[in-house]
Amino acid sequence: MSYAALEENTKRRLRVPENGDKGLDLKAAAVRFLHERCENLRFSKDKTNQEKEEHIYSGKSLKTNQIPYNMQMDIDRLCLENAVKDFIESGTAQDAFNIYFCYLEMFVGEYGQSRRMIELLSEYEMNASSLLMKHRDHYSHSVYVFILGLAIYETSSRYRAEYKAFYKESKDLKNIKEELGNDADEEKAMAHHYLQYWGLASLFHDIGYPFELPFEQVEAYFEVHGSTRKESPFVAYQNLENYVKINEETKNLLKEEVYCLEDADFQTTDELFAYDIAVDKNLSAVYHTFTKESMREILDGKPVHPERFNYFMDHAYFSATVLFKKLFEEMKCAVTKASIDAMTAIILHNSLYKFSIAFYKGKENQPFRAGLHPLAYMLMLCDELQCWDRTAYGRNSRTELHPMGCSFVFRDNDILATYLYDKAEESKIKSFTESYRNWENAVRDGKEAGPAPELKSYAGMYTGNHSTISKFQEDIERIVSLNTGDEGIHLTVKTKLEKRNVRNKNTGLSNSNFIHLYNFAVALNGRWERTKEWEAAKRSGVEEDFLSENREVFEEGFRLLSLEYKLYNINQAKAFTKYLDKIDCFYTDKPVAYEMLEAFTKEDAAVIGPIEHQRWLKEHYEMGWGYTPDTEIDKGKRELLRIHYDMMSDEIVKDNLNGGETIDELLDDENRFARAAKENYNRLDKEEQDKDTEPLNAMLSLLKLYDGLRIYQLERRTQKEPAF
């Protein structure tokens, strides 16, 4: 099975933009990478042969053994593709969550095993960062970095050539090709390799921030009082010996299967990373500023002696170390060379490379070349480029003028990045540019000019009258090799003013630090699996006890679902905020002077039911489902053919299409699709309609149990009979 087969089943085509002369934007380039370059992702020739011999499918959908294994892999890839589309459209943390979830389920292990690794970053940032002077989001930022790397790989033949040259003979690539079969397309196998290990480097490059935040909180306290970092007390980490120590099993795997060297007997992660950077990547021969031994001393000193590093704590060091321990020693993931490469890319992306290897602001600086370490190169480049649409938490950060968006045009080996600033700030920007021009003229005429005017982060984007490129672009070019004639990637940076558009953010009144989508999804699925017990608990008023007591049972049921069905539950939980807005309600963990909502009314259900059905329909169309009039179709056959009675009937689709249109045009027209979806909702019997509303009251209990939230009404509403 492939995307083509999914399209044939539903009589529709998944839209992928052409790579024309005008270039591709970020969404188009990333989607093309996943949709075309990653075709046959995670396919298994052995599994296919086994299915033929045993006459039984090994893939799972709603249940195991319902569909071919390769079909499941294709559906998983489509899940990731749709998650990328949704996140680019919204930029929200909740949509970022889906990408993390897809990646972990596809390449690492079940999300439940590794969830704290990324949830901690999001929760800790939101709670702790307001005490800092400077800090911006790293959760959604990491997802943007991931998507940027997909787009650049798709549109840069030179980078692909460097990546191929670096990994062509690697054991990791050979394993991928062997799984696909002897006739595997090498370019596609290389893209599969890149997606897996670039995802590891990009999505987890900032998970060590919870170690840096306490350090910066202490520094911020003294900074408020006017002290310099050198004069102030600082935090350092002790008792790390056991944490950085590599256990015997992992140590032997590194020695015998990864590096295959007798002297590769690493006792600690510091030793491993120092060896990989200095010897395996041979960076010490390119940058004569360190050796394997001195690099180990640097890494040893990162957590315990921040005074050696200009009184800064390096989150990248902790990100790589935490990732190593989590993957190899807790989750028992395969220890591979490319995984170690992802970790050394992480450890290089921040201050280590800039200030301990290249000294990038000095005269002898050599920008980092892609051929030295392709993953590190891409992470450095994308981490610098991704400075837009990042929530500002720090005191000073909240007052700075940051780009609200960025418009990209990708052509072969060429990136045009236009950073978008809020037009409402135009007067402030005009005042700054006028002052800057006056300052430049004074400098040119030899007059006393003083320091250059500043407008926080915007100043770095401004080129002025006498500069060819902005300081922002100049800094990136000092970090990574760009714009070097016919080699490498060409980057152009511009700025533009636009009116802010918050519509796609789906902003509402509901507010909490982090909605535990995974917990909610697990419980919502459990609600369907144990409907009678749930109803009995509700009647007895012990829903929270029922949820708490059955959490492990619900977890196991959720674990057995395919990625597609796990996301269906997650997306239903995510939609809850929007539904509350529709009925003038909101949730919060703060005490507020509003009436608490105890239950949804029939009137609420009448509003929420059709829009939940609309969401369900669109989600299923995007996942390649179609309609069947057969209400008694076997569920296994339904999953295999991807058809469902609750999809829009052929008559409704036909009645709502204009001449020559396909279902895609109807999906793109929000108002017209809403009307068609409501018409379809009305044709369903009550039992089917109740599927769109019954889980809502469950959310009342779930919010109390998992987040300590309560739902409130904006206005006192007339007491009406509960809907259910």
C-alpha cells in the first residue's frame, strides 16, 4: 500500500505543491519532503513476505492484524505530514505536541515512556521563565527548527550531497536499506535516515533547558539589583558522576558495535562526546583550538564551573546528556552511530562551538562546513534562523520587538527569509531607523556619534544605509558556511511590516500552563472501551475515582491503538478549548468570579455536536477516508478499505460541490464545509450523534483530575436540564 492506494480508495488526491521556478514556501517544502522523498518510510520487505506466506496482516489500525504492515507505515507517515501542516498553520504548542508524539511513536518508542522528557521542558519554561530577564519559548521553537531542516534538505541538492557523502557507507543507512529490500532506492533510504536522525537532533536539542533555567533565575535576581555576573553568586551542579557514567551494557555496545575500536572504552558521556567531536568528526584538526583531552576538560567543567564559560550554563550539554541516558539506558533503544551524531550535534549547537572551538567573533574564525558534521551544521543554521513566533517569557524579552512570522522562499540551494514585524509597531521602527541613519551619517562625517541606536532584537535585522547585510545574517554566516560562491547554501535575509493575524492561533479565554493531552486522550479512549462502567460511575458521582483507579487499564488500551487512532483521541481533546468558546465558557486554574459549569446542557450539545462532527469529518478526509452506505460493514474490512458510514454521503457531497470541484475545494471553504457537515450530522441517528457529544462531560472530570482546572461560564445562564 502507498499514498496512491489511499487516494484510490477515497477517490481524492492528496495535494502536494510543485517545485517550480518561483520556489517553495516552508509548508510546501516540508510537505514535499515527507510526501515524496520519504515514500515507503519504515516499510519492511520481510513483513510483506511473511504476510503473503501466512495469509494474515501484521499491521494495526483500530486493532492488530487489520491491515498490511506497510499500509500502517504509510498511514503513520500521513499522520506526521498532517501534523506538520497543522503546526505551520497555527504555531501553537498543542499542535507542536502532535509532532513530538508522532516522532516518538514512529522512531523512538511509545510516547508514554518518554513523555516527561519533553513535557517537563514546556511546563518548566511556562512556570519558571517569567523570573528571568531574557527567555523565549523552546518547545514550539524546536518543532519549527525540525520543519526548517526538512525544507532545507528538500530544496538543497548541495546539502543532500554532503549528507550522502557523510553517511553513504554507514551501518545505520545499510540497516534501513536492508529493511526496505535489496532494490531500495538509495535517495529515499537516505531521506528516511535524515528524517529519523535529524528529528532526534532538532526536536530534543533544548530538553536540557530545565538545568539552565535555575541558573539564570539566580543571575536575574542579582541583575535586577545592578550586579554583574562576575560579581554575583551563581549556581553550579554537583554529584553528576553517576549520571554521566555509562553502564557496562551501553559501554560494550559503543565499543564493539558503534566505533569498533579497542580504545573506544568510554567511562562517561563526557569522554564519549569529547572523542566523537575531536577524533571521529576530526574537528580538532580543522579547529586547532582543542584536543580530545582538552575537550573532555571543557565538557567536565560545563556543569560545575560556569565561571570558566563567562558565567553561563550551557543547556546543550545537558540536552545531549539527558537524551543519551533516556534513550540508551532507560528505554533501551538501539545504540547507533547516527544517534550519537545527533547528540554531538546538540552539544555543538550552542556556546560550545561558538566560544570553545571556533571563537566565531574573532579574526581567525572558520564558519562550520556541512561536510564536517551534517547534523550539527543543519542544527546550527536552523536554530539561528528560527527566531520568529516565539513566546517571550523573560522580563526584558516581553518588551523586545521580535518577528511575529517569517516568509520563506526555497529554491535549489537558495533561501530567502523575510522576517515579518507587526505593522502596529511601525512608528517605533521609523523612529529607530531615522535615528540610525543620523548616527551613520555622523560616523561617516567623523563627528562624535556615541553608541549606535538600538531597538532590541529588531536592530540586528536592520542593514542601514551603508551595510550590505544585517548583523543577524552576518552572525549566521560566521557560525555556518553560507554564500560561498558555487558551494553551499545561499541565504538572503529581509524584513517586512505586516498586520498581525491571530486567527490561526485559535486564541481563546481558556488558560492553563499545559493541558495534559496524553492523559486526556488515554481517558477519552478508555471511556469508549468501558462505556457502561463509566456511565455507572457518573450516576454514582464517582467519575474521578473511576478514572484514577483505571488509569493503568486505560493506558494499556491506548497503547494497543495505532498512531492514527491515538491521534484521533488527542485531537478530540485539543478541540475542547474551541468548543468552550462557542458556548461562552472557559477553563482556568485560577480563582475567578464566575459561575462554575457543572454539566453541559442540551443547548450546549446542540452547538457542540455539529462542530465536533465537522472536525471529525475533516480529520478523516485528510487521513484518506471515504464514505460507504453500508451500516453493517465489518470493522476489519472498514479499516482495510478506509470507508465509514458517518462520512458525508455521496448525495451531500454532490449537492455541495460546484461544477468541476473535488472534495478538496469543499474542505478548503470553511463556511460551505460547515454547512455540509451539519447536513451530514443531521442525517445520522441519535446513537451516532451522541458519539460527538458524550465525551464532553467526561472532560469536566478529567480537567479536575489532571490539571486542577475548573470550567466557568462568562455569564450566569438559566439552569437547564443537563444533556446527558
